[in-house]
Amino acid sequence: MTIFQVNVTIENKPGISDPEGQTILNDLVLKGTHKTVSNIKTAKMLKFTIQENDKKSAQSKVQEICDELRIYNPMVSIVTIDVFEN
Amino acid sequence: MSLEEQELAELKSKIGRDPTSTELQIVAAEWSEHCSYKSSKRHLKMLPMDGPLVINEKGYDSGVLDVGDGYVVTAHIESHNHPSAVEPYGGAATGVGGVIRDILSAGTRPIAIFDGLRFGDIETDLQARWLFKNAVTGIADYGNCLGIPTIGGEVEFDECYKNYALVDVAALGFGKKENLIKNHAKKDDIVVLMGGSTGRDGIGGSQFASDSLESEDRSAVQIPDPFIEKLIIEAVLQARNDGLIHAMKDLGGGGLSCAISETADALDIGIEMDVDKVHTRESDMTPDEIMVSESQERMLIVTSKIKLKKLEEICKKFRIGCSVIGLVKFDNQVHIKKGEKTVANLSADVVANATLLDLPSKEPSYLKTIEDEQKFKPISDYSALMMKLLASPNIASKIWVYGQYDHEVGIRTVVKPGTDASVLRLDNGKYLSAKIDGNPKQCYINPREGAIGCFEEACRNVVCTGAKPIGMLDHLQFGNPKDPEIFWTFLESLKGLTDFAKFFKIPCVGGKVSLYNETPTGSIKPTPVIGVIGLIDKKPSVPQKISQDDCLLIIGDTKNELGGSEYFEYIHKFVGGKCPTVNFEDSKKHMTSVLDIIDKNLIKSAHDCSKGGLAVAVSEICMTNQIGCKVSLDKVPGEKLDVDRILFSESHSRYLLSFDKKNISMIEEILKKNKVSFEQIGQFGGNQIQFTNASKLIIDLDLKKAHEIWLHALPNLVLHGKKSV
């Protein structure tokens, strides 16, 4: 068994609006001199520390947890899962 | 999104050619049940909509009532059932946003929000728990951010809403009569779209709401943005004060398609608009998508070219988008262009007026035997049963819900949630009271009497605050209307409401019909939700603390009416029996008497008897006042009944009055004069809630223990999955 760090990023699906990101873009970033920025999206990240046999089972276990416990709503959001060996 | 075959044929014959793809999208949105009311409109006309206080203007999305001294109150009710069943947080929040904009579009400031929420059995169903928790958070987050108090509502759970949610939102507005928007348009006027940008969210929402919810087709998700909504409210009200608005409409179901065609039709004008002028979130949107997008927080405004500059300045000040998207014409056409190219050109009358259906109806077969009662085992321990009822999700205190809502912002709230109805202070020294009520259990057993019961309950609730009912909102929620049995239940409910409204001269000032509320296991029970608005000219009845030796009096007979009661359904798991009916004459006498007694300042509080019957109503008074009470069941007026029936029957037109015993003779005098059936049934004091029958103690509850259970049962269940009893 190895200890893995699994990062779960939850963000709105493409095309679904993101008021928080838009506010940061329009009312903060673009008000300064950072004119090269064209978009900002907000997301929530959960960092799991998990003990599993390999990378693949760490990923699938975390995905399973997120689905089962409704950590995100698949109608609205997508999740990206990145696994790192500790 | 599509039209049915015969609707397509009809459209072709009306316009004399094949429609373009954009035209198809526009018509499909506008002819959907959600926007056109095609199944129900023909019948809704039976409701009385006029009254001495009602102000009718063309193109209003909300009802307007004159409350005197140059002030008006506006009211509207909407639901967001389908979106909330998919995404409870966003669905419930955007539902609040939609109804707020309906209030705003008459030119009044929204001052209160009400929510009626219904879900599956949260004791066993985790999905229902998830929906409930998130819908409440959605409403709280949205309403609280807007600075509009959420001051009332109701929450109910029933098997029939498994995997589904009913989220009803009502709102009240207040303003000066002279500031009402008189919807009109002049030559050379322009059409402005104001507010949030148009994106791909909620595409096909109105069509979606007009279909039964299939498991996979759940694409219409809208993301709430209360801060933009708040800016829109302030910008619109300033534009109103500056006289910049000729006509206004909010964008709801059907998006631009419906707003443009309904505005053109209502004002008898034509509108030519260019989709390229619409401020969009994504650059590659097609005209079809722009026309039917249901992105939230947008308003359509008709103004003149001269006033535009000022309007743009206001939008700039509030940092909200504002684009001139079209022109007013006088050809009654809805003409949609993309740049120079025409993508749709239809008569507004054709688009806005779908052919109304005359659907067949048939009495449902289940009703033939529904009134037959089963025999139940006698109850051995009523005290234990009472504790179980007090902990049941439908009866337990809802403080966990309304405690999350800011109900005081705006400092108008005089009587706060948790009582029968909340009361708001108006600027002209009068007070406004309002409540929404529904009862699907009784409406299932008898759609007509059940609907009347909801109406009377809402009236009772506002009467308990000393208010006279002046207007009603109806929200009729049913399953698939193409099923004749379901359509019959719709018609019966509507007829019942009409009879009651006519008898009491309470006009219907607004409403909504939501059909196709189906879950994977079948149709929901008939769920009309009725809102009643009451006006108090002098002083509201603010509940005062009950003290030792105060008296408890009941008005109205308790009848053998356990059908659809919490006792039958929660304790015995039995659906059936005879549901309570309202005697109109008695109901009127009781209302007048209670109002008279409150006016003479003779009582400390009035409480209506409804869910859970007399036993629960008395316990609620005791628990909220932290005082015991001893009630003699043998004194309760009405025919002679078994103990369980007296305790738990949910008969209507009953009120519980608590008062200082020195007032008893004056109260009795009023009640006798009005020939009202009443009896003094108990006295407050001590720390026990007790019910006796022929001097035998039937129920004996420790006040503190009962209160603890009643108060914490709901959060224990929702947050910890723990049953309290």
C-alpha cells in the first residue's frame, strides 16, 4: 500500500455561467493593468490523502466517494481528479 | 425542442409557409404548456379576478392591489419544480429571482418572499434529504443576498414527491400607485435588454418544464447570481423614478422569445430585433440559442431614444449590461434579424396565443373507494403517539428552515415566521399579512374539498393576525393533463377555489399552473397551493405571552374527518377516509367573529387548528409559550366522537383563542351574537400538556421534553439522519 495525494477539482461545466469568476475578472483583474487576462473560472479543490495499492485504484476510489456522497452535482459540475504519489 | 405534429401543421397553415428553424424554436417555447397555459387557460377564466381593490393593467406579470393612501401592493407566485428536482440549490434560488422580477416589472419594490417546499419522505429517502437541504440553502442564499426578507411558507413531505421537488415561491411588492408602470409604447421607441449576459444555460427550460421528468434529459440548469439581481432591482427602480420606462417585462421561461412576443401582443405593437445586439456570454451562439436561452437576471425595457442616454447612465452606475436590441414597429410582427438577415418574422398574435385545448376529463376510479375507512387497532398509549407525531417531519418545528432565512431585513416584519402568518408594516400605517398553504393529502382524497381547505386555511392564518383577506394567489400543480383522470382533479380543484373565492369576494390576483409534475413512479398528488393576502387597517394581533390561569377557547365544531390527516397517514400509514369539508356560512361567521374579537383587543393570541388537529395545535401554543395546559376533550364542540378523532381530526374553520380570563364574558357575548359554535376547553398553567376525557387523563406530556423533540426533530433528521422518537 502506498500513500497518495489525490486532488479533486470541482468546477461548473463549460457553458454554465460562473458569477464568481466573472466578478473576479471584471471587478478586480481587468480594473488593474492586467489586460492580457481574458477569462477566470472559479473551482473548488478537495485534497485527499489516501492509502491504496496503486495510482489507478486511488483515482477510482476517490471518484467513487465523490459520486456516492454527492460531493458535486453531475448536472452542474465536472470533476477532474489528479493523483500524486506522496 | 420541438412542436407536436398537429401544432406544426397549424403553424404552417397560419403563416402560409414552412417556418424557419428560429421560428420553430420561438413558437415551440411560446406554445409550450409552461408559457401558453394551453391546457388550463380556457378554465382559469372562471376564477373571479376583479374586485374594488384590484388594479388591472395590460402586460402585468403580477397582481396589483390598492391598499389606500396612494399605495399599492403587488403579488405573484411561481414555481421552479423541474429545475429544482435536478439542481436544488440553483433551481430554488433562480425560482426566487424569477418571481422577484415579476414584482419588479410592475414598478414596485419587492418586500417579502414566501416559499412552499415539498419533497419525498425524508425519513427514508436520502435523495429527498439532499434536495430539501440544498433547496433551503438556495433560497436562503439568494433571498438574503438581495436584502428581501423571506417571511413565511410551508414545508411538507410525502411519498408522492419521490425523486422530485415542488418549489413554490411567492413574493409581495410595495410602491406608490403613481409609480406603477403603465405599459405602453410610442412610435420610434426602442427595446432594451438589461441585466446579465445571455448564455447557453437553461436552453429549452420552458419546454423541459412541460415534459415529464425523464431520468436523463435534465439539461436545463441555471446558475443564480443574486448580486446582479440586486443591481437590476435598484437600477429599474431608479429608471422608474426618472420616468424612463414605457413598458417592462422580465425574462423567464422561454427567454427572449416569450418576452418579445408577449410584449408585442400585450401592447398591440410589432418588435424588430437583432440577435447580434444581445450581449452574450459566449461568442458563437446561434440565433436560435439566443432566442430561447433562459439565462437569469435579465429585463426587457421599452423606452424612447431620448430617454436611452439616461437609462444607459443608470446601467453604467450599477454596472449592469444594457444593450439596445430592437425597435418598436406598428405592424404587429415579431421580426428577428441577425444583422441584415431575417431569421424569423411572425405575427405576434400567432406566437403569443397558442390554440387552447379542451382536454377530456374523467373522475378517477380510485376515488370510488377512497372514503372507506380501515379498522385500526386501538391506541394504548396516546402520550407516546403524541411524541411520535410531534417529531414527524410534517409537524415538527420548521425553525431549522426559516432560521436560515433573513426574515427581518427591511425592518417591516412585525410578526415573524413561526406563527400562523407573518405581518409586514406598510408606509401608510396599515399592515399586510400573508400566508401560503397547501395540502396534497387531502386534495388527493377530494380534489375539490381539499383545494377549498387550503384556501380556507390560508384565510384562517391571516385572520389570526387580525387581517381581512383581500386577495388570493393560486398555484395549481398537477401531473400530466392529457390523462383525463388527472385533468379531472385539476378542474375539480379549480371549481372549488372559484366557489370559495366568489362566496368570500376574494379576487384571484395572480397565479400559475404547473402541469406535467411526474416522477418516475407516477404523477404527484394534486397540489394546489393557495396564497392569501390580508390587510390590517389598525393594529395587528401580535401574539402576547400566555401566563398562568389564562383560558383556552375553541371556535368551530370538530367533525369526523380524519381522511388525509397526519394521524391516518403518518401513524397508521393509511391513505383514505373522509377529508375535511368547509361549510362556507360557518367559515364566514368564524372569520368575522375572530376579527371582531381581535379588533376589541380581547385575546393574547389566536391560532388555527390544522395539521395534526386539536392535539397538535394546543401543543404548539404550549411549546411556543413555555406553559402547560389542561384540556377537557369532552367539552370540545361537535358530534360525539372517539377520542382519537377529537384529538387528530383536521376539520376546518376552527380557531384556538388564548386570553386572560377576565375577558371571557365579552368574548362569549360576541360569539353568541354571531351564533358561533364554541367552548372554553382548557386552562393554561403548570409544566404538563394534558388532555382529559371524562376526567380520565389521556395524554400527559412533559412540556420541556415535548418542546425539545418538536424543535430538534427536523435538523436531527436532515443533518444527522437521526429519528428523534
